[in-house]
Amino acid sequence: MKNVLLIDFGSTYTKLTAVDITNERILGTASAFTTVETDICEGLTNGLKILEEKIGKTEFFKCYACSSAAGGLRMVTSGLVPELTGEAAKLASLGAGAKAIGIYAFELTEDDVLEIKALSPDIFLLVGGTDGGNRDCILHNAKMLADILPEFPIVIAGNRTAAAEAKRILKNSEVYVCPNVMPKFGVLNIEPTQKQIREIFLNRIIKAKGLSRVSGLLSDILMPTPSAVLKAMELLSNGTKEEKGIGELVGIDVGGATTDIYSVADGMPEQMNTVYKGLPEPYAKRTVEGDIGMRYSVQGIVDSAGFDEISKISGLSKERVSALVEHLKLHKDTVPNGDKELEKLDFALSSCAVREAVRRHAGKISETYTMMGQTFVQEGKNLTHVNQIVVTGGSLIHTKETEKIARFAYFSPDEPESLRPKNANVWVDRSYILAAMGLLSSYYPDAALRIMKKELEFHGDCQ
Amino acid sequence: MGNQEKKVLIIGVIGADVHAVGNKILYHAFTEAGFEVVNLGVMVSQEEYIAAAIEADADAIVVSSLYGQGELDCRGMRQKCDEAGLKGIPLIVGGNIVIGKQKFSDVEKRFKDMGFDRAFPPGTSPETAIEALRELLGMDGENK
């Protein structure tokens, strides 16, 4: 029997998943408080103890980990035009599992670089200009950055004709040069940059995040947790040579502070009379809504949905909703724990979070009349025909209403412009194994896929 | 402007205009003539031309319009270019750019007053536009 241990170092919990590779099954899972401030080993040791109580003493021949501890992988990006290389830089860093804590466009100002110094990101991504295009912006920004003597690594992935000079300007910093994220207008090439970001994370960040003390235990792989989740989503969708995937999907993870949405889908226009505008989006796309979350970012849900809507969905009065929301803001560790009112409120909040975050992730279509008749303009991905939704994250897997909440991701006739899924099966990550399976997929993709298909709770009747 | 060998052109059909054939012909003709062409396709807004021109460090913007609304669509474009740091970038427009039968010299004057460097009537061959671009970009004497 070959057993593998998968670890997810979170900012509050260390989650362990033990897998029997030979029989392709989960042996057990456990979680314990993470204590990055003192010693990350403590969370791990406690977790291992809990796991041992559940499944008995077990030998593991490999151990892989992902981490979102200590704020995750915090990145700042700078590009030229916000909708073009600015957007490409954002897509590249989010897809690599990072948290974008600062997004800049055009030339950096003195105030900007002071702000960046204060933010002290884990990695800075410097882009701008197509290959052979604008050089001035990226060179200016390199000079501005050099002035603050950055102590963080910088990845340069802009106009290739300016890359060498930008590197020279930043000679006193740790600099990596990658191919341009937008080599030609409207063409994205973000994978090489993402690979570089993960390598830096592996080599440098884990030391800074106090993870090196456990690295003796780890076999070799370590990636940011969202990157592991995205890998799991891609595997589940695409499948392997041996095992079929479930097809194009939308993934939803509502957390306490942020809401992550994933789509593994093409999403290009389906009709001849539809014109696509803007950057083509990556096939596997991740977006993070920093203002949408169940506790730390509850105000963002209220702002986007409004008290009326939350009151309507929850069945509570507006006054009650308002009072309870204030309570949640003060007591961020509140869990419903059988309290009927709080259950109703959490149901409404997570439903609104799902609807708003998927609305922002999905593409939009608008109708215009031209001399040639009716025409449609599409921006972003058309997800209307995606019929699999995968749901994970604490606030959605600890409620019985998961399926109902997930259906708030659906297309609505009230907003025909928002290209969300029209009908879908719902897969619930009840045992919270997606990140672990993403890690496992690097070595045992077939086993990881079959375990997911077995373990994810299935609802629906879509073909 | 950029020091790359090829001059960079941004082309596209402005406004709510979906005429794609002429746009494709121009793309091939300009590429054949030795330009680096960024083709934005149909239904292009002023902002999209400008964003692409900044990112690609373009040498000129070529606007097409076939559905008669070109005059409305092109209004203010020069000012926006100035505002976006593309001061002096050559702007060329061509096609069926106004409604009805009008004396083209009047039309040309109106577009020049709007800040366009050249305006071309319906039926202009790509060669004429290429010649005008070479002249505007100081490429005289080049073989291609």
C-alpha cells in the first residue's frame, strides 16, 4: 500500500489529507490551527496527531504541500494600458495563485513606488508594451523601482526589446526575465511567467513564510494553495489519457475575506453575429474578489446586493439583517452552529456572494443595431453552456443548502447581458480535498481524478 | 517613435460598423507592403485604437468606415490621442465616411479640421493609402 500525505498550510488552519494511492481512496483528513507566528511545525504536529487518532499510525512514502499561510503569495503588478498589458499582468499573477495586492498601470509615480515599498510584496511583476512596441513605460518603471532599492524579487515580462535594459537598471535586485505576457496585441502568453512565479515561491517565499523548518519532511512540491485548487479544477475538467474529465466547469470558493471564482472553459462567442472585444481570456481562469467574503468582507456583499435583497433571500427583516451583519463584523469567528437566524443570514450572504463574484468573472454581451441588422458584442467568457459547477470553501461546504446556493451562479433572465451558466450539475467538495488533489495531480493525475470523481458530492441531471 | 525596422499601423473599422471584408483586404495589403499591422477588426471604439497604439508604440492609425456614420464616430479622436500622449500621431480615415452624395473636397476639409491627416473617398485603392502612409511617415526612397 502506497500512502501519500498532502498538507495545506492555511492562514488559520493546517489541513491534512492522507491518500492511499494503490487503492485510490482517501484514508482520512484532519485540521489543526496554524501557528506561523510561533512555529508552523506545531500546527502540523497537532494535525498529524489528530489524523493518527482517526486512521491509526500510518507510514507515508511521500509528502506534498501547498500554502496560503502568512497572507499567501502577495504580488504587485505594473503594466502599461490597464485593459491590455495591465490586465495581462493581473491574469498572470492570479492564475499563478497569487493575491494581487497592488495593480498599477502607465508610468509609476513617486507616490506609487513609496506605496509599493510599504506594501512590500513577495514578488513584483513588471510588464508593458508588446514586443517591439512601447519601451518607455517599462524602462521608466524599472528606474522608479530601482530608486526604492527593492528587497523583493522582480519578474520582467514586457516588451522583449526593453527587457535587457530594464534588467540592467534593476541590477541591484533579484531579477528574472520572462517572455512577454502580451507579445502581440491581443495575444496572451502568461504560462512562462506563471512558472517563474511558482519557482520563486518555492525557492524563496517558503523560507520567508517559516516553512523551511518543515521542508525536510516535504518530498519536493510546494505551491500556493489557489494554484493547487486551479490545478485540481483543470484536471477534473480536462481529464487524463486514461480517465475522462467532467468537461468545462465553473469553480466557486467563498471564503471569509475573499471569493475565488475559477473557470475552465473556452467561452468564445457561439454565434456568427457576435463580435468579441477585449483580451482573449485564459482557458483556465481565476479571479479573486477581495471585497466579497462572509466575514471580513461582509460589507462588500451588503454593498453589492443591498439590504432589500439579503432580507428577501433570508426571510429576515431588514433591521434584523442590518443588526446581524454588524454583529458579524465585530465577531468574525461567528459560525451559525444551529442558530436558525444566522443560518438564514449566511444562506443569503453566500448566495449573494456567489451571484456577484460569478457575475464579475463571467463575460457580458450587449446588443447593438447596425446597418447590417442586429449585432452582439461580447466581452469576456461566455459561460452559458458550461454545465458543471464545482463548489468548495468553508462557508459553502458546512451548510446543507450548498446546492441551492450554487444555483445563484446561474444565468438570470433579469440580467440577460451576464453570460453565466444556464443549467448545471453541482459538485460539492464536502470533504475539502480539492487543494490536496491538485497537489497529488502533479504525480498521480489518474488517481487524483478518480478520487475527486468519487469524493465530490454530485447533484443534478445535466448531460 | 519605436526604432524597430517595420513601421507599426493600427487598423480597424470604427463605430457600430461590421463591414469586415475591406478591413481584411487592407490588412493583407499593408502587411504585403512591409508594415507591421495590428488589426482590431470591426466595431472598434476610439479608445481601443488609442490603447493599442500606446501598447504597440504605433506609427499611425488607419480608421475605416463604410456605413455612413464615420463623421460622428471620428469626432474628438485627435483630442483623445493628444490626451493619451499620442501627440502628432498620423491619423488616416477612408471609406464611405459620410451620408449621401457630398462633394468630397468638403468632406476632406471637415475631416482635416477634425485633426485627420488624410481622408479618402469610396473606391480608393490600398496602394493610394500605402503611398500616403509612406509620405506621412517619411519613408520615401524605401524600396518597399
